[in-house]
Amino acid sequence: MAKPRVLVVGTGFAGYHCLRALERALPAHAADLVAVNPTDYMLYVPLLPEVAGGTLDPRRVAVPLRTALPRTRLVQAHATSVDLTARTCTVIDVEGRSQVLGWDRIVLTAGSVTRLLSVPGVAEHAFGFKSVAEAVYLRDHVLRQVELAEQTGDDDRATFVVVGAGYTGTELVAQGQRLTEAAARGRPVRWVLVDMAKRVLPGLSERLSRPALEVLRKRGVDVRLETSVAEVTETCAKLTDGTEIPTRTVVWCVGVRPDPLVESVELPTEKGRLVVGEDLAVPGRRDVFAAGDMASVPDVFNGGQPTPMTAQHAQRQGKLAGRNVAASLGFGSPRPYRHRDLGFVVDLAGADAVADPLHVPLTGVAAKAVARGYHLLAMPGNRVRVAADWLTGLLTRRQVVQFGLVPAAGVRLGDADRVDAGPAVRR
């Protein structure tokens, strides 16, 4: 008899750790493991701001799947729909061809995409920040604008607006400011951070958001709170308070929503996320599991509310999903999801950071050590290379170079939901 096929859709934090758990829990003869993902690597998203800031080589945040998951067959494609009755998944590969994959167990871990608000001009003129291509393009673009400002005397080109003061936006501004400081050679460069919240890092306590705000403002970052973007044009960002900021660069870090694949699966959802039980299986379906940003997983430590869409939860849910899928095939016993937040780290470039490991607030060098230690422990690969880049950064100047390898068409937010787009565009 043919071996059952376990299909994992997406290889982000949840999908990657699900497959690792499956490879460990299942004997080689027990099942065929297949992963569907547009790229052949697992992206360690938390370090993307350092790629944009020029402190890390882009390859450092990409963990190759072929070597990390030797028993898993990778289908490099984007999943577009799932048929629960026929137990099939339709995918579009990187060359635009459609394929239909069968499965006996499916784990939906496609993650999330950039959440676009109904703001005029954002899709056409703003840049996203969820992929290696976007981080590399943004670094090149920022350096190019600084150079053009120097050549033409146009200060508007040296103004950069980041929308969203959460983890990503705050870290991106911090890294970007240090990059332009090294590149501008004394020429004025302006960074603007905009958010509707009353403080930066609204997901953290004020004991951490306040020192983070102080670091940014001390470096000259213009932080605009309780306001947002009303319109984006090719040369201007118009804010809801009536202010107009002339700029050629608006980066959208406002938030995310579950991958549109959820809409093709005819199953109950909660705020756009698939409803699952504590075992991460869809109620009434012992062959369908979901984890990470796509799944509404009840948090027993928060009154049953859905767990936040964080890498910390996605990684642990992925591991449990793999173990419970193996249990459904007769290897091990299913377990419920239980996890308390261990705290968060926010790297502000240079010697600055804020962190609350085990909810103990830290700032400065101590927080920096915790932040880098956490990332080295959490990364499933490339640890030595990342540590080497960080050590090199302590001893040498930040590299200020642009390669121009990524076209602007690949990083515009308007391309985010194109089914026929390649891996550099789809997120």
C-alpha cells in the first residue's frame, strides 16, 4: 500500500518547525512529507531590518530547506486553493504552471500577507517589508536616494517615511537611520515614523516603549503618534493631521492579515483565521491542521482568546502540529497547545535595544545582549554566520553599497496578491 502523504503548506516559522517535528516523530516508512512554498528557504523574518540596514548578508536570514529537511520533498509553488472533499491542493509553481497535489493529512501554515488599508496611493507607491527582496531593494533604494540628494540638492529624496511603529517599523527606522548616517557624509537625512497608536511598540509595556521612543528621538527620528497616512503620491506622504511630507520613500509596516488561501478553504474562521482546537486540528476534521498566523488557536492562559500572530507562537504551534499529525498516523499521542509568552526583544541598532525576557524589562547593552542571544537560539540555522557578521560589525564600518538587483515592480504593495507573481513578489 502507498504511504500516506502529509502536505505542509508554507515553510515559515510554523511550517518549518512542523516539518522538523514530523521528520523526528515519523519513521521513514511511515509517510511521504511534502512542503509547498514559493521559495526554497525558511525566512527568519525578525532579522530583516538588519538586512535592510546593511549589517547582515541576505543569505544569513534564509535557512535552506533542502539541507535542513532532508526527508521532505519541496514543491516550489504558491498554494491557491484546497479541496477538502477531494483532499487536493491546487498550486501555481514558479513558472506559472498549475499542479494538483493530493494529501492524506494537510497542515495549513501559509502565514500572513501585508494588510492594506483603503488609503489612496499606498498600493501604487508604498513599499512592503516582508521578504528578502523587499529588504534588499529598500537598502539599495535608500542609499540611491541619499546619493541623488547629494548630487541634485533635493532634500526631499533624503526623507524616509515608515508607517507603523510596531516591532518591524521601529526596528526598520532604527537600522535605516544608522545606515544613512554612515552614507550621508554629514548631509541632513530625515526619518519619520508614523502610527495611530499613542506610543511606539504598543504591544509592549510602557516601561519598554518609552525608552525606545527616547532612543529614536535622540537620534533625530521624527516620531508622529496618533496620526497616520491619508494618501501617498509619488512625491509626498499626506498625513491625517493635514501635514504633507515630501518624500520618494514610504514603507508600509502597519500590519498583516492571514494568507488569502484561508478564503478558499470552506471552514469556520475567526477574524480571518481558521478555527482550530487546542490540538491544532480543525474541529470535525482529523486530517486538517493549521498553525501560525493562519490559525485561530485558543490561548488557555488568556481566557481562550486567539494567540497573537507572533513568531514565538508560530514556532511552537508548528512543533505541536507536527507531533499531533504524527499521532494521528499512530506515532505518539496528541497534546494540547500550552505556551506562555517568554517576553520580546526589539533591536534598535548600535548598542541600543529594549527587551523583557521573562517579563523583566531591560534596556541598553543588557537588552542588546539578550536580543542577540535570543535570535541566535531561535534561528534554526546560520547561527555561526550571523554571529560572525555581528562580530565583524563591531570591528568594521557598516558596508554602504547598492547592487540594484531587485526591480521596483517586485516590491510594490499592489503586487502582493498576484497569484502569478514569483517568490520575490508573493509574501
